[in-house]
Amino acid sequence: MNCERLQTFRQEIHRLLSRAKDATFELMDAVMTTRQASSVAEFSLSPMFNRKYPSTDEAIEDCRPQRNQLMQLCLNQIPVQKYSVFGIDHTAWVRPDAKTLKDRTYEYVQQASVPGQGYSTIAWLPEGKNSWALPLRHERITSWESPISKAAWQLKQLLKHYHHKALVLLDREYGNAKWVNATVKLKVDCVMRIRSNTCLWGTPPAYSGRGRPRKHGQKWQLTATEHWNSPDELLELVTSSYGRVRVSLWKDLHFYSAADNPVNLILVERLDPTGSGRVMPPLWLAWTGERTMPLEEIWHQYLRRFGIEHWYRFAHRNDCIGRCLASRLLTGRVTRPVSNANAGAI
């Protein structure tokens, strides 16, 4: 991005912030250039923030950003490709001591349910080995929503403004029938990681003429692959990063509660042990949508999903203000943070 284009981009962001735009813009620069801060007040000491401390509260409280227009501005920066790749994930803001915090929910963190708030993010993932992502929507999951319903709504909003082919990558939380049913009408390909104890079902046999037609065919247990049919596609290749890799694909399976919405099942196996001698477990993926991308591309594209994890690390770095700014700038609602050493724990 050249200097002139960057300047134009910043000017457009400034215009779309509406109220308290100057203070908000300077606060954003302070957050981006401060390595670590334990309270909101520390950002007012940044050389990028040319105001006093009360202006930080003004920026957070009064800013009214144009969310859809901001998302459209970011989408305009994405280069047109055969497939644009987006990632969706859910993170928790742990607040066990904030008993008066509005609309707290229970978040599953480190094998325990902890009071706090959940946030859903959809971000663009660039090509190549990158450790960053461009967040397009980062919004709080209310007590009457679920991570899946929120993510599906965010994806619908994205597709209203983005009309090129898109591939969405998701973690195991979304690898189930609920996600498949929630996005069946969307013209987008989704690749979700699924749990190793998942069961899928094959295409039902032809109607016998008696009774109700069957919805499900053969049961496929991921833990009992020795009883499976041969894969519809099989690929073995040697990569510089992972050594020998075998990729298998079975077509037109389905989740039990999504019998009318077929998925392709992908198994990725790393055949060579790591440098420490560890044998890596297999990676199971479910693929929905048009499912036209070549097998040698689709499995490798999934590795780009981890870029959103790096963005979460950045957001948690200055967690006390990062959550507050995100809730205001990307959702239009403010949740005032309290400094907490454990606030960024995931």
C-alpha cells in the first residue's frame, strides 16, 4: 500500500467515525502503537494522542461509527482473487469478578465455564505465510444468541456487500449440523474442522415402495475408518513444511440433523513424524457449498485459518481497551472495561 492510498484510507475511516471522530482516531493510533498498557489512562500519554485523559472516555462513549460502511471500506481493500478467504472464530472475555456487568454469559475457557462475555469475529485472511488478519466485524454475543447464530448473521451481512467467490474457514465449534443448516442458503463455501468422534451418514438407498422413505444411509464413524468405503478422491504429496501428506475425500455425506444438506468429508494425514518423533493426529474437515475447488488446494487453504488466532493475540495484548474499542467501533455499543490481570485469558 503506497502512502497516498494509505492516507486516503485513513481519511475515509476518520469520516465514518461520525461523532468524536478526532479523539477516537487518535485513540486508535495510540492503541496500535502502544506495546502494553494496564489501563485506559496510559493511552492518553502516547505521543499519538494529543489530548488529555478525559478525551479517551469521550471517544469511547460518544463515537458512533458507520459499521456497514466501515466494513465496505475494508472489503474494497481486498484484492480480487479466484476465492477470497475469510475466517470466523469466537473468543471469550473473562470477567468473573464483574458481577454488575450487563448481560454476562458463561464462557467455556480452559475446560471450565467462567462468567464473562463472548465475541464473534469475521476477518479476511491474506495469502501466504502471514501472521495477521483484517477484522471486518467483531461483535459481542448476547445472552439470547449463540456463537453459531451470531457468526451466521455476520456472514450474511458480509455477503450483502461482497459479491465475489468466498471461502470461509472455521474451527471445530462450527463443525456440526447447526452451522450447516444456518448457512445452507448462502452462496459461499465453508470448510469446518470437525471432532474426531463425529458421526456422518451416507446417501440413503432408493425408496423400496413401503413405509416412509429413508433419510440416512450408512453410518460413518470417524473413529472406525476401517469399515469405510474407498475415498472418492485420494491425493498423496510431499510438502516442504509437513513432509509426506495424504489427503482423502468422500462426497455427499451429511450430519444426522442436516439430512438435506450434503457435505464432503476430507481427511488430512501427516505421514512423517515431526522432528521430535511425535506422530500428528489426523485432521478432519467438512466442506459445504459448491465444493468445486481442487482437492490439492482446499486442504492447504484451511491452514490460513490460524491467521485469525494471531489477530486475537494482538487484541488481547491491550485487552482493557481493546475490548472496549472493539465493542464500540464494530458494534455501536460500549462495554466499559476494568483492568484485570486475567481479562485476556483464553
